[in-house]
Amino acid sequence: MSTISHPARLTLVSHHLCPYVQRAAIALMEKGAPFERRFIDLAAKPGWFTALSPLGKVPLLLVEKAGQQQAVLFESSVICEFVEETVQGPKLHPADPLVRARHRAWMEFGSAILADLWGLETAPDAAGFEQARARMADKFARVEEVLGTGPYFAGEAFSLVDAVYAPIFRYFDVFDTLADTALFAGLPRVQAWRQALSVRPSVRAAVTPDYPDRLRAFLVRHDAFLLKRAA
């Protein structure tokens, strides 16, 4: 498969809080690919966006090459795989097919954690919050079992698995200022992984500086129990 040369213009259509957008942004930065960000408001989707996005979701990656029609890619996993396969730079997937398949499976597991996280952050009451917290605690316990000595999922090499989990951990940088969810208690390898990802330049740059304020405002709009727990 041919690689994308720098004359190709890459635009990542984004939302400020979307963890799936962050995955794609991290992958692009880890590969050293120049790209532009175009933020939209998902509560008031512009017409050009709905015309391009079959699912009405972000991220989209717009790929423009001279003399060719613009290509539109959607779904974060597809975008990340495309970036890995076509952009020159450090490999973010293992070379061994079996290990690579295992990585992809744990990426899907990260998406399942994100589904539970949505329940945690939008739960209106204690019962819903505790149910989501219990589901997440069980999943992170399983992650603890497969992690090695780190600092990343695959050891010294940063991979697409790390790009999936870094946005998950970022939520808790804000949540921990509000209440103790105790999700990572007794999980030293997960805690160490979270810390290593938090200082990775690509992870830090995947969101705008006002991310914490935007996330807190989101919790307020959803009357999240997490805020009541903090009180």
C-alpha cells in the first residue's frame, strides 16, 4: 500500500470532548502527520457535516490529494488503521498478526469501557452511577491482568491500544477533582499506565486547554450524579 506524502491535506473533523476524535488525533501526531482540526458543535451540526458524515458522528478524516476527489473516512478505528497503514512514521501496530489481532481486541474492549463511562458520567442517581461504576471496575480489573511492566500496553512501544485508553483515563483527571470513584484502587499496573499516558505529548495535545471546563459544563448540563456525589 502506498504511503501518504506531505502534499496530501488531512483534516480531522472534531468535537472538543469526543474520545474517539482524540484517538485519531493521537494516532496522527504519533505518526508525525501534519493535519488540521475543524471543530463542530454536535448539538447544531452544520449542513456540510451532515452531508459528509453517514452516521452524523465525529471524527471524520478528510483526505485531499492534488488531482483527486476528496475522500471522507468515518469511524475512529477505521481512521486509525488508515493512518497506520498509509502514513510514514513509527509503527503503532505489532508486526506479528496474532499479536496485532490481540491489540485490536483490546481496542474494542476499550470501546466497551467507553460505553460504561457514558453511563457513569450521565447517571442521574446513585443507583445508575454505582451500576456503571461496577461494570467499569470489572473491566479495568481484566485490563490489569493483561498489562505487563509498561510503561505502555505493549511495553516500551506506544501503540494504537494506548491511543484508545488515553482518552478514557483523561476523563478521570476531571472526575477525580470532584469525587473518588475508587475505580483504580488495587490496580497498580493500570495506575502506572494511566500516569505514563498522561504525560505523553500526543495525548496532552489531543484536546484543547479548556477541556476540563468543557467536561464540567457537560456534567452540569446532564445534571450528573457525579456532581451531587462531589457535594
